[in-house]
Amino acid sequence: MAGVSTPADARSPEEITVPVEGGELAALYWAADAPGAPLVVLVHGITGNAAVWGPVAAALAGECEVVAPDLRGRAGSAGLPGPYGLSAHAADVAALLDRFGADAQAGADATVLVGHSMGGFVAALATAGEARDMVHGLVLVDGGLPFAVPPAADTDSMLAAFLGGTLDRLDRTFPDLPAVRDFWSGHPTVGPWVDDPSASAFFVRDLTGTPPELRSAVVHEAVRVDGADMLRNQLVLEATTDLPVPATLLWATRGMQGEVPGLYDEVRLEQMQLARAHVTAHEVPGTDHDSLVWSPEGIRAIADAVREAAARGR
């Protein structure tokens, strides 16, 4: 769409689709420079889309084969039908891995799953379940391990508290692209990035409709169902206790609204006894929940964790 800049990179991604239950899953694909490169699958968060991974994909493109899907109910995959839920997304990720020939038991090239926020839960669930024989390494980016949720808290209220303005846009229409930019400029953690080409690509991919009625393509019901799974579903919350491969958690100092502590902190992580689950946690100082996938510090940390996971899996 005209009016919002997108990344001008020599390694521009290819738009692809992958057959899944009910239709075609949309994805962005960055090719490797040579055969035998690791396969890296990047899974976005609850109201995100594949474009949020642009900087990370650019850091890995060429040395890795990189795929970032739009999850069911988002962006290019918004038209895929329900039922939603993290098990459905895990099945879609498994179908994508199968499409690319991933097979951890056959000496295949290393395959690494990376998930941000809710995508971390999807990646963990897929690795522990349907994709168990397809994954060599797992990188969780500020997600994938249980958040602090009061037992009696209402799920919809918790989602609203977690997501704040990110959720508000699903019920709004925008007259033009500058209005979309203005909306995001007020977000506490996305706002500082509104003029960054990577964030702009995410904004544009999120949209459907035409001016003066642009709106987010995210299906509200998908967010509600997926959010309930992320916060309450024990199968999802316990996925990291049954992983067939080691995992790395990269956590941000600040949270979804820029608050300290963020979604994780040293005390909570110590209480989770991650060593038993073969999960290693690393703070990425100076980052918040969103800048973790866009800032130089976050990009470097994720790319390094992917390379380490791929090397272990070879």
C-alpha cells in the first residue's frame, strides 16, 4: 500500500502458501544461499503477523532458509476458518515443517523453531507434540513459559490488561494509512518504532479494506480463543516440561506496556526450575516485549540463539 514505507532489502521475502486444514496458510520465505542450510521457522505473537520478523529474517537470510507464517486468523491467513486455539496453530506449524521436509530423526538439516510472545507457546506446543520428530532446536522470545495470571482473574480482562491498545485496534476503522501510523504512535512499546521500516511493514500487512475503511485483518474470535489457551490451557502451559530438544528463552527487561518487571524476571524464572526442562533463560537488557524483535540488541540475541540451536542440532 502506498504511504507507508517497507523494508528495502536485497533479500526481499517471497510470498508463499502452505496447504493446511481448511485452506492455505500464508507465509513469507527467505531462501538460503546454498543447500544444507538450517531451516528456521519464525512464529509471531497473538495479534502480529509474519512481517514483524523482517529484521531477524534479514539477519539470518542467506545462511538459513527462513519461513515466517501468518497464523490462522491473521493477515494473509485471516480467511482460514476456525476452530482456533494453540493446538490448531501447532498443527499448522507442523504442516509447514512437513512441507519443507523437516525430519529430526532422519539426519536432516537442522530445523529451529522460534516463537515470540504467544508464538512461543505455539512453538513449544508444536515441538512437544505434532512436530516432535521435526525440530532440532527451540528459541522462545519473551513467551512460551507461563505468565503470572491470578487464579480468579477473568480471561477477557487479563487479555485486555496484557494487550492494551494492541487489542483496541481490532474494533476500529481508519480513514487512511497516516491514521494507522498515528494510532500506533501512542503505543508505549510500538510507538518508538513507528517510523522504522520493519514496523511499517507489520502495520501494512495487518490491514485489510480500502480507505476510508481500513481495519486490522486479525479475527477477534481467534484472539479470544488463542488468548484463553495461552493463559489457562494446562496442555499449553506444560508443553515446555516435555520438550525433546533443549530450548533457549530470551526475555525482555520491560513488558508489553514498557513496565518493569516485564513478563518474566529472575525470581519467577528461578521458581520455574527451568534446568529440569532443559530450558536456558537469558535476559536481553534494554529491550521491551516488542523491541525485542526489532532492536539491534534483540535481533542479535535471537540470531545468535538460532545459530547455537542449529549447531547443536547438526
